[in-house]
Amino acid sequence: MKVLTLIFLLLFNLYALDDRRLLMESISEHAIRIGTGPDTTYTFLDPLCSKSQAFIEFISGREDLQEKISYYIFLYRLPRFESDKHIQYIYQSPDPLIALKEIMINYDDEDVYDIQVKNETLKKIESVSTVAEQIGMKRRPYLLIFNEGSNYCQVSEGTAPCLEENEFKD
């Protein structure tokens, strides 16, 4: 009986992995991509979160990481920040990566409040929010790490390990 229970749990975990992978692939077209590596990291950030900002600054400056890892960045608001306009601005920008760095690294949000938000931008944000809610994350940055060729993923909760090593603080 224990063997059957173990097999069931293993299959359930593999299904959950496939489910997460499918969820992430369903919104990958909305991602802001940094890097070209074979490993994939899906990252949920709030543009006004200091740890999310430190994470973006860290990976933006590390070409060695960008050669190993493809970062798919999604913007998902933390309740304590009023970042809705920032998220809309970044997603609606002609070049979301430049807008992301402008706000998260250079802290330039001068033009954020001057945009007319399009319906397609709101739909994109809603798609990302729906997946984020299904995953049940509570903190940012939130990482789902899929190493090339692995049947398993790693999930962060809280501060990304690379930030903890460098002792970034709020």
C-alpha cells in the first residue's frame, strides 16, 4: 500500500510540474525576456518592490547569467504597493524591457501617469494575474526555475537565492 501511495504522489507531483509548465507557457507571450540561455526562469515581479528592483539590476548586469538562463519576466502587483500604473506603462511601452529598466533600475517614473491604457494591455495584465493567482504566490520576486533537460522545477518563495547571497535588504 505504501508503494502505491508513493507512486500516486510521484505522479501527482509530475502532473503539478506539467501543470505549472503549461501555465507558464500559456502566458509566455506576455513576458519581458532577458537572456538567451537554455535554462528557463519565469519570474514574477512588482516594479516598486525593492527586492524585485535589486533582482532586475543584478541579472541585467550579468551577461554570464544571461548566456545560461532565459528570464521570462512577468509583472504582478504586490498588494502593499500602488504599482498598477507602472505595470500598465511597462506592458504598453513600445519596448517593455527598456521601460522596465527605466522604472526598476533608474527609478524614472515621470511618464507613468500620462498614458491612456489600452484594452489589450489590461487583458495581458489580467492573463498574468490569473496565472499568478493559480500558483498562489505571496512574495516578489517569485521564481519558477526549469533547468534544461530536467523533469523537475525549483520554486522560490521570498527573496531569490542570488539576492540572499549578496545580502540585499529592503
